[in-house]
Amino acid sequence: MSGDTLDLGPQALIVARLAQGVTEEQLGGVTPCPEYAVHNVLGHLAGLAVAFRDAGRKDLGPTTDTSPSTAVPDIEPGWREALPKALDELAEAWRDPAAWTGRTRAGGVSLPGAVAAAVAADELVVHGWDLARATGQAYEPDAAALQASYGFLAAAAEDPSTDGGIFGPVVSVPDDAPLLDRVIGLSGRDPGWKP
């Protein structure tokens, strides 16, 4: 992290590599998101990559206005090529200092640019973990993105309007647990989850 910005590129690359490691046989497998199979998590990643790319560019419209709860996401033909490209474009959009200033929109929610970047980092870290766990791949997120994710989720857990957790009830994790486990617990997931 330099100043108030974060390079999302390293975490985006990690997620792209995880996606490429998914076999065709694993696409229907279960994930830590009960309503999502592996192909749905991949579809969600594809959608959020485009939405946060456009949020960073301040190119507001249908991609930034659609709530992620509108429909269960799914992959489209050509996703193996499209997803890494969208993740790369997401990272590039947030390398522009202008992305961090003013307000933008993602998921139909208006928010400051810096907060949108933290949300993007969180989405990449947590869904990277979902994908790795569901497909049996090793996972070590980018340290800066992990720290940004923790900051975002910890603040959200303390906000009375979130009822203790922005993505579901926080799963209690020891204070001395690895940071990734604490992030996953704050996201409402059990760090010990296995398929």
C-alpha cells in the first residue's frame, strides 16, 4: 500500500490463477457459500470484476447499479479467458489515483472511492478463499489486500446497522488466529470449512 491506495493487481492475479486451476469436474462442487456451487462463485467473481472495474473508472451504469442479490450468478461461455481479463482490468482501473477520490457506485450502493476499493479487495480475498477451499487449492492471499479486507470487515462488524456482520453472523475466531482465519470469520464463514 502506498499512501491511501492499494494495488489490487497481486490479489487479482492470485484469484485468476485459482480460477484457471478449477477443473470441469469441479464446477458443480459445493462451496462455503451454501447457495453457490463453484460455477456460481466463478460467475460472481466475473460480475464483481466488471462492476468494480467500472466503479474504479467511475463508468456508472448497469454494471455498477445491479445488486449482487438480484440473481444467482453463473459462468458464461469463454469464462476462462474473460475472467482473468476482467480481473486485470479491475486492478488497472484502481491504479488510477482518481479512482480513490470522490464517490462511486458498486452493487447499487453509492460509496467513497477508497471504501469501494476496500470492498473490492475484500471480495477478491474472501471469494479467493471460497474458490481455493472448494477446489482443494493452496491459498495465500496478497498481504496488503488481506489487511484491507480485515479493516473493512472489522469496521463493518462493529457497525450497529450490520447486526454484527455485513455478510452474515460473524464466526468467532481466536484473536491470535492467522489473519486470514480472522477475515474469514468476520465474513460469516467458518475458517475450518471443507467440502
